[in-house]
Amino acid sequence: MTQRLPDFPWDLLADHAAKARTHPGGVVDLSVGTPVDPVPEVVQAALSSVAAEPGYPTTHGTPDLREAVVAALARRHGVTGLDPRAVLPTIGSKEFVAWLPTLLGLGPGDVVAIPALAYPTYEVGARLAGATVVRLADGEPPPAGTKLLWLNSPSNPTGRVQSPAALAQAVADARAVGAVVASDECYLALPWDSAPVSVLRESVHGGSLDGLLAVHSLSKSSSLAGYRAGFVTGDPSLVATLLEVRKHAGMIVPRPVQAAITVALGDDAHVAAQRARYGRRRELLLPALRAAGFAVDHSEAGLYLWSTRDEDAWDTVGWLAERGILAAPGTFYGPAGDRHVRVALTASDERVAAAVERLA
């Protein structure tokens, strides 16, 4: 099994991380999108509110959780027409991304199409299932034999936002070859210069949810990375199939986390506050990078600044490490990222200020 998998990307950063840690002011780690801000108190209270319940939770999630998903997607993102029964909580989003090809029954001979620059776990999931991975350029339709197409807007790593028309064309192209569309929407709540839309908007899907899945995480929008809190929704028949497999496999979100998800989805105030925090950090880092000679491409939404000094990505990683700043090389996300680095907004205000000073 491990022979199918690439090296774990962040293990390759060890030497540069060690170099960055030698800086007199300590390392500023902007390489991983790990939340650093406190979990909202209302969510912490929800987690502990069911701590005494001894029984097994349901794989499908509580009815309140599923209703909260439907209401939040309508209220926050203009998604209508969802059936609460077509909502399934997941143990964060990464495990779902990694196991979706297997859960769908894909294997050797099947194709999983992913963006040219993509979250590495899309490829890992395909390899775990024994499927073939194809990377697609922007707007390129998936080839015949594609059984799963991953979309990601806003993109990790580039922060690129696809228009409703571009998403609609991607859905049409996937349907033409009989592929399931999985839309990774983990950064949907973090717009800056452009407003992203869900694949579940009618303007994208054309009135039918057939073959569509939207994958969401509360890690970024609610600082719940440690809770492993996510969900998938969309095509009722697809979600029902996934539910049956996950029930057999014991892929169950713990009951306290289900309570936390429910409350987090019902409270928009903490999401707005967290977005404002990231926005302030972006307003400092973006001009600092440009003043230091970087070009920042795309990055109109999400948690990352897709930055380049027009040199090999690893040379840029080394240049930043000498200044005590750690970033992720674009090659982690595909060969097309070989001249960019991904700079995350997920550091404390104090650490971001330190990075700005060092860049100057």
C-alpha cells in the first residue's frame, strides 16, 4: 500500500524548518494552514454539553446537525433545495477526500481527474484506490474513463476563484463522461477580492444535483481543525451510498463533535470575526511580500498567498528560511507549482508582524 503513495510533503521541509528555527526571533511558520486562534466559546460549550452521553453516535449525524448544515449553506452561501437526509458529517475533510475514490468503488482502470495545482490528498485518495490520476489545466475537460472529478474553488494552494460559468462548464464536462463531481469548498467562507460560489448553487448545477458532492470543513472558518469537523452533501443517492459504506466501516463523527458542528453552523458571528482576523493578516503580508520583490498571483480568496520570485520554488523556500520564515514550495501541489511558494495567513498577529519586519 505505501508503495502507491508519494512522500509526505511536509517531511521534505525538515531541513528548511530547522534553518528557520535558528533565527534569533524564532520561526514564523507560514507553511501549513493550521488555525492558531481560539475555538469560539460557544462551540467549546457545545462540545462539553454532551460529554456525559455514553452511547454510540449515529454515522448519519443528528437531525439537528443535518438541519443546521442546510440552513447554514442557504444563509451563508445561497444554496437552496438541499434535503437534510443528504447530509453526512465527516471526520474532518481530509479523511473523506482520501477515501472518497475507495468509498465510490473506484479501482484500477478508473481515472480520477484533479486540478493541475491541487491539494495533495486528491492524488493520495486515487492512489489508495489504485486508480489513475490525471491533472487538468484550467478549463480542460476530463478524459473518457474519468469516474471522479475534483473541483476546488477557492483553490488550495492558489486562492483562485472560478466563476459560476466556469464551474457550470466543469459540471457539464464531467456529466458528459459519467464522472462524479466532488467540489472541495473548504475555503468558501473566506472571500477577499472575489466571491466564490458553491457547486450546489442552481446557477452552477442547472437544477439537478445528480452526480454532485460538496465537501466542507469547519477547520478554517471556525478554527476547529483539532475537532476534525466536516460534512459532505449534494446528490441524495450518492450520499446514501456513502452513508451505507461508512456505517459498515465505523466512520463516525464523535457525538460531542457533532454537537459542536451543529452550534458552529448556527452561529455566523464567530465566522465573521475569524474572517476579519485573517483579513487583517492578509493586509499586512500581501504588501510586504510585494515590497520584497514577490509577485502574488490569484489569491483572491482563501487562506494563502501564491507567491513567486521567478525562481525555483525551493530556492525561494531557502531564501525565506534564512529570514526565519517557513513557506511551502509550490511543487507540493503539482509540477506546475515549481516557481511559486504558498504563504499561509494562519499565524498569530505577533508572528505575522515579525514576518513583515523580516521581509522589509
